Amino acid sequence: MTIENIAPNKERKARKGKQVNEKSPLLPSRHEDAGVDEFNGASFTGAVFNLSTTIVGAGIMALPATMKVLGLILGVALIIFMAFLTEASIELLLRFSRVGKSASYGGLMGDAFGTYGRILLQVAVLVNNIGVLIVYMIIIGDVLSGTSSSGVHHAGVLEGWFGEYWWNGRFFVLLVTTLAIFSPLACFKRIDSLRYTSALSVALAVVFLVITVGITFIKLINGSIPMPRLLPNVTHLTSFMNLFTTVPVLVTAYICHYNVHSIGNELDDSTRIKPVVRTALGLCSTVYIMTSIFGFLLFGDATLDDVLANFDTNLGIPYGSLLNDAVRVSYAAHLMLVFPIVFYPLRLNLDGLLFPSARPLYQENLRFALITVGLITLIFLGANFIPSIWDAFQFTGATAAVCLGFIFPASISLRDRHNIATKKDKVLCIFMIVLAVFSNLVAVYSDAYALFKKNSSPRE
């Protein structure tokens, strides 16, 4: 099953005549035997909801930690800048897709660079989505079982409720979560089947944000929150280079490119995908800014890589313990329900990479089961051996995410097989590639240097 062969736009307009495309986009919305031939196209609101669900995930939990590094002013400015840069890169993808009659990201890469371009795109989606899902599991483990990745143990919800036992340890809790929640949700063969869990996940994310903002306002009124740092604290070269470690986190927070074509394919009017993208990015940027500001206001320099782990302290307000648990449980549940949405394209791309000429995956039960079990096992092991979400974000953000978000769209535009790129486009693309490569090389070097210094310090 491949991901690049999709009918052109004119064929997709036949959906109102109850014709169903036999080819599969990156995230197929339906199959010819799926029994949904009544589907006349997704609404604008539904498309915004789907794209927003793709964008808002685990990345939001690491954003308050970026404020600790950057300061509030520079941090908020970079969140807004990254949103505009993401919108520009998606606009390039959509414009070249329209001219080349490509209805998937993989098809667009194949049109520009041939088979190797499509394969490279598939590999990038695999690396990015595996990394993101590992982050989801790490956060869930932090919330339910606690974490000691910062050197100080932060108790999980289950440990706070029942005490420390073997059955609420990290490995066992993640094992039960994987078998009881992730595995059943990952077994759906159609992404349409996940629409209700997706809606619930967004509601839970809103609950998390509302409670966090409420706690912060109460503490601001009480005068128990000190003035936050507005600008980064740069005193030497190492602290300056440390600023770049936030770039992979910010890039990962906005990666949604692999779902844009699929959502556009489902729209009743595919030309409305641009306003859908702008609306979703505006909504998610607002959520990101609020979470970053209020999360950093609450915990200041004590903000952890995963801000949810901070919600085990005494907030100093009435019902603080109950609110702590509500914040952590609501977002952990949100991630559990978002997991299958990210897992779906991961499985589809792996199948397309390994079996490009095979029958569609939904028609092969054994192949479907083997790929599903293999991927879930890999993600489970990664979540148990990677210490923190910052480490996972640094890897995926500095490699696959930056390729999906900026390098691939810029490369397609510079390749310009259809001679539609303007001089302004090419300048923007060169800027995106240089910024992406430079910032991520510095981030990788800074992380490697910090890790080397940390490992060598006990021997000094």
C-alpha cells in the first residue's frame, strides 16, 4: 500500500456523486467497502478540529520549559514566529500540490524527487511519529507513576493516592495502559472510528488549560507568584548556545504537515484548506502561548521538562491537591486518546515503506496485526528507556520534524518542477533551510556537550 498515488483534484470533486477514491492518501478517510458512501465532505469546523488535534499533543507540555530558557518575551515571540513559518511552509506544499495534482505529502515528494523522495518522506514520518508517541508514553508514566529524570523524585498520581507499590511502578502502569487502552484504540482500521475519542481528547485538553489558568490567577491575586524572567539569562557562550536547544521543541509542537493533505481531501470544498490551516494555527498558537505563560508563571525556574510533573507540589491554595490531580489526569487522558490519531499514519507509512505493492493494509488482517504489535512494542520499550521528553524532543525535532516542517517543503519549492516558484519563495526557502540546519546543529552540539559535561563531572 503506497501513500503517494491519489486521484487529482477534479476526481475528488466527484465525492458528492457518491464516488469514493480507491487510492489511499496519507491518512485515508474511507475505503470503498467502508460503508460511508453517504459522506459528502467534511465541514470547515470539522477540518479545523481535526488539524488542531494533530497539532496539539505532547509538545505543549515542554513549552513552559522553553520559557525557562528563553524568558517570556523571547519565548512568546518565537512561538508566534514559528506559527507564521509553519503556515508559510504549508502554503508552499498546498500550492505545489495543486499544480502537480498531488493529493498527499508523499505524492508531492514523489513528484519532485521520484521514488527516493517518497521513501525519504515515509522514513521521516516514521521517525517523527514514533518519537512523538514515545513522548506521549513518557508523559503518561510521569503523571501516573512519577519521575526522577530531573534528579528529584516527583510523585505520580497513583503513588500519591495509594503509596508506592510494585503495581503502580512506571513499567507496570505503562504496560497496563498499552494493553488496555492503546492496543484496542490502535486496532481500528478506519480513522473515522476515532472521531469521538478525538473530540473527547480536545475537551480534556481544554480542561487542563482552564484549571492551569485558574490556579495561576488565584496565586497572582494572593501575591504568591514572583516576577518571571522576561529575557534569557545569557552570561557566556554555553548559555547562549543553550538557547538553540528550544528550537527542536518549538518545531515539533507545530508539525502537522503529514495530515494537511488528508484533511483537505475530506473537505467539501478543498480550496478552503488554506483558511483551515490559518484558523487551526491561530487557535493552537493561542493555546500554546497561554500554556507557556501560565505554566512558567506557576513554577518559574523550577519548571520541569514535562510541566505536568510539577503538579505534585503544594500549590498553596484551597483544594490544591485535588486541582493538581485534575490537571495531570485530564491531560494524561487527553494523550491516551490522541495516541491512535498519531499512530494511524505511522502504521500506514510503515506499511507503504515495507510493502509498496501489496494489497491495502485494511484488507490484510495478519499484516495489519503484525505491524500494529511491532510498532506498539517499539514505542513501549522506547518510553521505558528514554529518560525525559526533552531528550525525545531533541532527537525527533532535530531530525525528522525539521525535515517534515521546513526542509522538505523548501526543497520541493527550490526544485520547482512546474516553474511556479517566485524569487520571494526561493529566498524564503533558503532562509528556512539555513535556519533549520544551523539551529538544529547547534542544538545537537549543545545537548551533546551538556551530556558529556554531566557524565564527566562526578570524576572531577
